[in-house]
Amino acid sequence: MEENPEKRDNARIDHQCLVSIENLKAGTINKAKMLNFSATGLYFEADNLLQPGEEIFVGIDNSPFASVQGIYECYRVEVVWRKKLKKSVYYYGYGAKHTIDYRKVNLQNGESKKWEDIRKHQRKPYAKSVQFSADDRIFNGLIKNISPAGGFIEADQHISAGQIITFVLPLKNRRKAVVNGKVVWSGPDGFGLKFLNIDKQESA
């Protein structure tokens, strides 16, 4: 196997942490382990089979790319190569590259800028119990992270991709937001949601 199959010109930095692999096309989420990264890509190991050229989201709870520690960020990457592993708890190792060049993301005044989340809305850690409705039924869940465009809700019930759900989100100054969203992927621990409409209202 080539030492540098991606022909990269950026040194990789060792950084081991658990990550989530979101495959929007398949509508699945799987756990994986990142072992190193660079400005242009990363290496991770996982059990699920991915194809070179496939684009996925990699969610990192304590992202080394973030300018502030403890931030959850999710990056869109393209799988460049795959290899079978013999001395790992995972089946496959993957080399992936970012679909945007983070080296070019800088402020005009020369200060360091937060690396852009490819979803264009950085998801922030969030822990709030919520009741949501789907198919005229009420379920309990826990919002684990959220952005202006969507979020992840942990739930015991399986909610299929494509379903529309509704829930109420408390806001500051005695306001609330009635949120309608579409489930874009679903996994064993919960589901990823894309917000369709947010109706801000005054609380009673």
C-alpha cells in the first residue's frame, strides 16, 4: 500500500477520539474512531463499509478543528481510500478529505477564524428534554445538539427518515418556538433533524 495514497502535503497530527459517521444517502449513523487529522483530511476506523468517492458527515464531540474546546462539530468529507484491518477492533480503515479547503478560511484582519462547519451552521452541545409529535403520537426525547438549521434528538423510539415531527423549544424572555422538522437520518440512538419551519411565539 502507498505511504501517502492521498498525495497529501500536510502533516497528519495524532488525535484519537470517538466520532459518528452520518451517511445521509443510506440514512444511517455509526460509531467510529478517528486516529489522526490534517488541515485537508483525516483517518478513521469503522465497521461499516463505505466506498471511495462517497461523501459522509463526520461528527466530533471534542473537535480538534474547533477554536474552542468541547465544541461538537460535523464536517462533510469524501472517502478517498479504504483498507481492511487485521490488528484493530474495527473492520476497515479510511482516508478521507474535506470537501472544502479550511486553509483558505481566514479573516481579512489576519485573525484566526473558526473552521466553517460544512452544514454552514455549527451545531452546539445541548441537553434538554423535549416532547415531540410524530404520526399523531407524542414521544419523549433529549436534544443533544442543535444549530439554526437542525439538530440531533436522542430517543428510544425509532423514527423513520422522512417523517415530519413537531416540538416546542423554550427561548429567552418568556418566548417559545414551535419547530417543524424533517428526519433526514435515523439510527439506534436517535435521529438527525432538518428544520423546516420555526414559529417564534410569546409564552402564555
